[in-house]
Amino acid sequence: MLAFTLRRAIQAIGVMIAVGVLSFSMFRFAGDPVNQMVGMDTSGAERAAIRKSLGLDDPVIVQFGRYIGNAAQFKFGVSYQFRLPVSNLLMERMPATLELAIVATIFAMVSGILMGVYSALRRDSWLAHVFQAVSLIGISLPTFLIGVLMIYLFSVTLGWLPSFGRGDVVHIGWWTTGLLTLSGLKALIMPSITLGLFQMTLIMRLVRAEMLEVMRTDYIRFARARGLTTRAIHFGHALRNTLVPVITVAGLQFGSVIAFAIITETVFQWPGMGLLFVQAVQNVDIPIMAAYLMMVSLIFVTINLVVDILYTIVDPRLRSTVSRAH
Amino acid sequence: MTEPVLSVRNLQVEFAARRGTLRAIDGVSFDIAKGEVLGVVGESGAGKSVTGLAVIGLIDPPGRISGGEIHLAGLRIDNLPPEEMRRIRGKRIGMIFQDPLTSLNPLYKVGDQIVETIRTHLNLSETAARRRAIDLLAEVGIPAPEKRIDGYPHEFSGGMRQRVVIALAICAEPELIIADEPTTALDVSVQAQIISLIKRLGRDHGTAVMLVTHDMGVIAETSDRVAVMYAGRVAEIGPVQDVVKNPLHPYAKGLMGAIPTLAGDDKRLVQIPGSMPRLSAIPRGCSFNPRCASAFDRCRIDRPEPLPRGTQSVACHLYDTVPAESAA
């Protein structure tokens, strides 16, 4: 088990180094950084001095090593547009994005699992058909369109919910949360539904398909032959077996929820990392773009690692094959 | 004579298919007495398993019991409400399925699955149920049951898993056990152990056993009586020695002739020509007539009804019209 975790961790580090190469090379594609920093009338000697003081005349591999070393300590340099350390900017924005992503994922999982289980068990009821229709909409409509439509309905027409921003936030240490104020919660509703809708439909369809599959297995038939109650069979035996693949998908999807947050944050002007990234792209703010790439990859890789470990907790078969293999 | 544990009368099971209904079981009748083992034998698709599922009430739509009656110790059970039938399943009728590898939920410890079943049917505390589960595992021959009870199904071998399945089937002391091909998925050496276990349990607890299999050897070893099924009907039923030594129905004769012997004669095994008809194309009259060497005109028109013949009962016109000597 320990060896398994360790091996996965080493793989994760490998992925992060590869991402580091990518984000490092971004700097080299966007022109000479010295030219962007100095005025037109700076002399060649001064430019060379700046280049030397910044270490830009070192061999590429040395520069890369320095970049990775700094990145490992969450030092991503200074933003071109804000003139502030990128890590400070990211840390300031991260709570907003993570809170949105987590609430959206919880929304997607809870409603997705409930709807999936219902439509598997009552396959022919009208509500199950409604769920299927909703899931079709969720899968086919683009996120931004749903967001804009919701703003039109709930903010512009009905005036119930704020159309942009995070509402009032409370500071807890370096973390800021909108979960503790009424306006913060209200501001969270539409963005998290918009962001979670796609995952919800995905989970719902997955749960439905898995549940139907599991209900056909021999152990469910045997559970019925043992005279267990319908409740125990559906929720004790079938649902737990259904959840194994659901955990994987939901976990892996959490990464793309954060990535998709770029669009949702733009639509709702949500002050998170995604919005920061979009602004950075518009202003060719390479340090922020590179740092964002690294941060999102780190989150992805961490989630994959956690999902792998969670797997072994839910499914005892993996636990022993894993420990037997090492 | 005391009342049989299980009495099936003229059972019919139909499946609604796209093109009309298919009758999988057509007028099957048999009894099983307390402590008796009834072997049910036949080719694949003869309706053996469906009969077992009908008795325990697990025929799922589009299938349904369309006629006949099933009585468990005098109580009619084929038309009970689902919730009452559920209470009977596992408590009064235990079932063992073919594949022990897939019969157990892989995510739960075997002990938890046994305790869950015990507590569904008997009013026992968690600790009492656990103690009973350990006793059950010991009874079905699992070594170190107090340790193995916390194992997961994948940690057991096939034979050991089938023992766990049997423990689950008998955990509420049922009056009837339906074993649907309990040894088919197991190694030959393990098969013998499982068979003798089922036999011993039936004897010790006075449980009636309905043993569904296509293995005549298993039947001969375990059963008191045997029912030979063909195309959803019982062709012949009787005490196992009589049916094996002196089969009456041409199909039963063919079946017994197809058992290899150890006598060493290197004759080819007898083969019944043709194959069993599909449910959608059951021939008129006796369903066996196209494959039967002794078929005559009446077999192609009339459906034979079971006729008592000594200790046996046979559904064949040969025994209705002509003396048994000329038929044999």
C-alpha cells in the first residue's frame, strides 16, 4: 500500500516536471522579456546588464532548473501587469475558485447520484424521463449559454440573485469565504449550478447505467434470493457497487471543473483564478499564465493521486491486489 | 403420508416476447418430501432453472407464472404479495446459484453478508448473529471460521465461496433448498465435496432439496428421486435407481445411454440425434417426437400426459397403447 502510494507520487512528480517544461517554454515564445521591461532608449550595454542580473544569459538548462526550484517553493515571479508577485495574486484568488469548484462538485454529485439512482430504479416513471431530458440539455448546451440564460431569468427579470461577483466575504486567515454570509451564498448559487450542470448530467447518466448494470449481476439476484429487503438491496448492495466508477469520474472531473471555471468565472465576473487567467491572456502576462498552468496541473495530479487511494478504500479487491503486487 | 414440503402442480411460466408469448414451463408437477433430494435433470433450456426460480418467486418480467400452483408446506406461495414472498425467501426457501464467484457481493466481508441475512430473517442481536455466522461457516466446513468471517469474497477459493453461499442459503434453517447447478462452476474434486455437504445438510436438518443439474453423475450420487425435464415438461419422474437402471421415456433412455462408463468398452457414446426445439417452435404433440426413434402417428398429434408406471411416472404414448415389454 505504501509502495503503491509512493510509486504514484513519483509518477505525479514526473508529470509536474513535464508541465514545468511547458510553462517554462511559454516565456521563450512571447519574445525577449528584457525588451518588454525596458524603454526604447535603453542602450545595448544596459540591456546586457539587466539580462545578466536576471540570469537570462545562463544556459537554458540552468534557467529551467532555477524556474522549477522556484516553482516548487511557489515563487512564480512578478506579474507584468500588476507588478505584484504572481503567487500572492494566485493565493488571493484561489479560495474563490476552489470554493466555487467544490460547491459545484458537491451539487453535481448529490443531485447526479440521486437522479441517477431514481431513474435506474423507476426506469419507466415520467420523472425519470424528465431527468433524461434535463441531462440531455445539460450535456448539449454550452456552459456560458446556461449562465447567461440564468442571469437573464434570475437576475435581470426576477431580480432574485446577483448577476456578478462573490458577494460579501469573510476572512479566515489567508482564506476568504463567501459561505458565511447571505449575499455570499446567494452569489454562489448560479455560478455553481452553471459550473456543475455538465458534471451532474455526466454523473447521473453514469450512475443510471452502472446501477442498471449492477442490478443484473448475480450477487444482486442472490441478495434477492436471500430475502433481503428491497431497500437493503438497492442502497446497501447496488449503490455501493455503483459508486466505484462514480468516484473516479467525479474525482477526475474535479480537475476539469476547475479548468472550466475559467468560462463560468468570466460569465459571472467571479474573482477567481480563472478570471485572473483570462485577464492575463488578454495582457500577455506570461508569469501568471505559466503559474496558472502549473497550479491547475498540480490540482489535477493531486486529485488523481487521491482518487487512486480512495479506490482502494472503497474496493477491498484492489487493496489486496495492490499489497500483493508489492 | 405427510404433506410434502414442496408441491408444484401444473406450473406454467410464460415470457412475453416481441412475437407472442413463449411458454418456458408447460404443466410441470412434482412433490418433494421432508429430507428428500429431488434431482432435476435435462439439457440446457429444458426449463430446470426457470422452475427453480419460479418456486422461489424470482421470475422477473417479462416472465411470469401464468398457471398452476406452488405450495410450500401447505401454504400457496405462487400468488403471495411481493413483500410476503420476500420474507419466505432466505427464511423458508434457500437458494444456491451456479457461480459462487459472482454470487457474493465483492465489496462486503462474507461475515457481514451472513449477519445481514440472519438479521433480516431472525430476531437476533449483532453479536448473536455473528456467533451464529461463525457456527454456520464451521458447519459448511470452512477452517478457522472466526478468522475467515472477516475475509472478503475474493480471498476465498471457488469451493470455499460456494460453501459460504451454502451457509448463506441455510442461515435461517429453511425447509427447502433450491440448488441451481451448484457444482457446475467448480473443479471435479471440489464438486464431490460440495455435493456431499449439501447431502449432509439435507439429512441433518431434514431439509428438502431441489437439485438442478445437467450432470447425471451428481444426480445418481445425491438424489432420492429424479425428474427428467424436456422442453418445459417433465418427461419422466421416479426413484433415482429405477430411472437410471430402467428409464422408460425414450428421451430418458437416450440420456442414460449418453453417460460414459468406466467398464472400458470403447464403443461410441450413444447420442440423441437433433437438438431441443426452441421455445418458439415446439412441435405439436409430444415435443420430443422429431428426435424420437419410437415415435408413431399419435406422438405427432396428441400431447402425452404423465402416466404412473410402477414407481415411475412417464409422459409417453408408448406406455399408453402398447405393453412395456415391446417398447423396451
